[in-house]
Amino acid sequence: MAAAPHPAPHLQHSPEQRRAADIIRLLMLYRPLLDVFIIDFFTEGLWAQLPPAWQPALASATPAQLAGLLGGRGVPGAAWPLSLLAFAAAARALAFPRGCRGGSPRPPCQSSHLHPLLRRHVKPKKQHEIQRLSEVGAAPNALRPPSSAQPPDSPPSPQLLQRLSQATGCERVVDIGAGQGHLSRFLAFGLGLSVTAVDSDGRLVGLAERFDQELLRELGKTKGLGLHPLTPRAPQHVAGRLDPAAPWGEFLLPPDPPAPGPAARNPLGGPGGSEDGGQVLLTGLHACGDLSPALLCHFARSPAVAAVALVGCCYMKLSTAPQPPGCPLGYPLSASVAALPGHQLSYRAREAACHALEEFEGRLRGGSPQLRAHCHRAVLESLICAADPSKRHLGLQPGRKAHALSFPQYAHLGLPLAGLDPARVPLDSEAVRAMLEQQHKVVAFCTLGQLLAPVVETLILLDRLLYLREQGLHCALVPLFNPQFSPRNLVLVAARTPLATVLAGLDKDSEDEESPREGQSLHSPGHR
């Protein structure tokens, strides 16, 4: 593999580069917290690997005090060692701000900001994300007189993708990883944009087309009802896989498994732009694993793409070194991060970056019984390894309601999944009881890992920002979604032209203090 190019001169010692270097130094100091699996708590003696000064304080901490440590809020009765406080403060300072965490921990059942027909088949979390990305304003309420003020939670007009469309003059959108087409449907029917929705799963493409036809039929029935009008313009759906290694002109590979019908046409058109000579916007809402870096690489190489709005997820699926020749890496993308010693991230670290920090903090504050599931799984792993070490790390899922079970009930579900007979495993031994009594230690250890999760995600997103800046592109990270119910809430926005008009006012949307600046999140590294 060829050596990574040197970072561009204008990036040398940039705030983003310094932040990435600081993160890597922190992660190298606390690798034992980052690279271990909590199910190995007993089999590998993880508690003993903590600094001795931390152990008594963590062992005696209540769940509410652990929540305070995680969220940086003081809780009466907590007396933490200074080294532990310094670790927690550094982790919080280096992670990108995630926006306001106030309000309900769950989205409303139905978003009042989306047209009723566009809410069909869409889960509340996805409704929230589509509204924050795309909504032009709250739809008029037929039950409220036109002169009435909009409710205080009405979003400003317009939102992110509409701003990008206006700033770049693009009315064509290519939505990659479109799934059932919920975002594509809103962009087409709700905003009147020309949308091509691409997904590698032909079954989802068929389902999306069925939903489109259903909506078109319903449109004829709602005329004259006073609802916000929709444009009868359905997205074009394409089954195909993004080829990360191909030139931009060869954007798609056939779906796997192959889909019926003709081969997918490149939605970016021929050289220089789309079929009509214009440019397009690329979107990817929760583009999984290597799909996110592939989108960014195609954007950087393709003159047909004017801008991109991307929300990544499933970081553990990113391709990392070593890879066969010709296979691009999903991390690191940038020469800046690749040049930093210790930048490598294990599978476990990247998996941790996908955790829902706010949800875990909420469970701690409420003393949720779900917390006991971590200890149950660690005890089960200890019993499995004692019975047959070859069955380690099988990825067992004894059930969604496992936390509501006693440990013997839990084990009777889990052991058969490992091919073990529960009758031959001692479930009521003194050793098992001793492990179950350490549930508070397991939860405390989980909390330390949760502190590092946003730091790892920040490093991955910084790598993407730096890659785009190395290509001379304009970019920013915006905490657009409510992290209480949309943990991957940071949207990467990039364009070939300055983003000032696009980003202006998004501070109000994100309930924060200042507009995001290019190359940064809502707060720059200097505003930690």
C-alpha cells in the first residue's frame, strides 16, 4: 500500500489536527478501558485493571453518582479521586458537543411538523431526523386559524437540506442508502426536489416504490382538506451498491443479490455532471460503515456533486488496516490522522463509539433494572468459558427482556444458545452468587467506557473533516438531532463553495450558542 500523502500545508497544526492528537494521547493512556468487552469482566479480571485509587470510589458509588460523573454534573456524596475527575473532564472536553439534551427522552409518537401522509410507515425517531434535516416549516394546522401564531416548538424555515439546495442551486438529490425511501419521499413530495434513491437491497427498493404509489393514491383523496400541499413527484428508486474504489463516473455496482430488471444507471450521469448537465446533492442518513467514507470520496472526486449531508453509523464496520491491495480504508481517511502515531482504533473501540451515551446516563439516573443485564451477561460468559473455552464471545442474545429475569432464568435461555445444557452448569454456586453481588462494579466499569465512546466518535468524524479539508472542500459538523433519542446526531455538511449562508441560524435549530463554523462542530476546539 502506498504511503499516505503528507497533510496539506494549511492544515499543519490546525485546531482539528491538535484535537485529534490530543484524543489519541488520551485513548492510548486508557486502552484497557476501551479495548475490552464488558462480558469479560470476570473472565479477565477487568476490575483489577483499574487504577487502584479509583476502585474504592467507584465500588461505593450509587448509579446517580455515576450518572453525575458521566454527564459532568455534581451529585451530593460523590468523592472522586482527582485523577478520575481529570480523566472524565478530558474525555468530555475532547468530544464534540452533542447539542441540547433537554426535553423528553423519547420523540413524540407523531411529528406535528410533517405532513400526515409523509408520517405513514415512519417511526418517530426517523420522523424527527427527517424533520430536522428537511422540514421547511411547520405545516399549517387545519384546526388553528391562519392568523394564529405557530407553536413555540415550530422549526425555523428553512432547514439544512433546503438551505443546501438554495445555496448550491441544486434541485437534484441522490439519497444513498435510502432504505424504504422515507427521507427521499419527503424531499420529493414535500420539497418538490428531483430525487434518486439508491439502496443495495432490492427488497427495500420495491417496498419504497410501493409506499410511493400508496402516497400518490392518497394525495387524490386529500384535496380541499386544508393540509399543506404536496408535490405529486415521486422519487426514482435504484437498486445498486456504491463502489468505493471506482472512479466517480462508475458510481454503482449491481445489487447483491442481483435485482430483477435492467442494470442501474449511474445517477450522477456522464462526465461533468448529471444527465442534464447540472450538479446534485448527495445525502446519506445513517450511512452504515464504509458507505459513509465511500460517499465522501466520491464527493471529493466527482465534479457532479455540489454538496453532501451525511450522518454516519456502525463505525465498527469500517475497514481498517491491513486491507488487500486496492481496497480503500474506511478509517483513517485523512493523511493528517494517518500520520499520528497510535491513531489505530480496535473493533471494540469503534463499536463503543456507537453507544447511546444519553440513554445510558438516563438509566443510571433512574436506577433502571436494565443495568443488571451487563452483569448477567458477564456471569454467563464466565460459566460458558469454564464449560468450554472454545465458545468464548459467541455474541449470544438471550432476549430483549433479559433484565427482567432472574439469573437462573437468564442462564436457562442463554446456555442452550451456546450449545450447553443448563442442567450440567452450576447456576446456584457460591461463585455465581459472588459474581452477581458485583453488579455495581460492572455498571461502574461500563460507565468509564461510556465516557470514552463520544471521544472515539469525535476522532472518526475529525478524520472525515480533515480529509475533506485536505481536498480543499468546505465542511462543518452540526449536532442537528436530539441525542436523547437519536444518538448519532452529528451531521457532516460539505460543499465546494463556502457554507456561511447554509450554517447561519442553525444555532437556533440546535439550541446552542453560536453557528457552526466550517471545519468545526457547533463549538470550535478552542471552546471546549
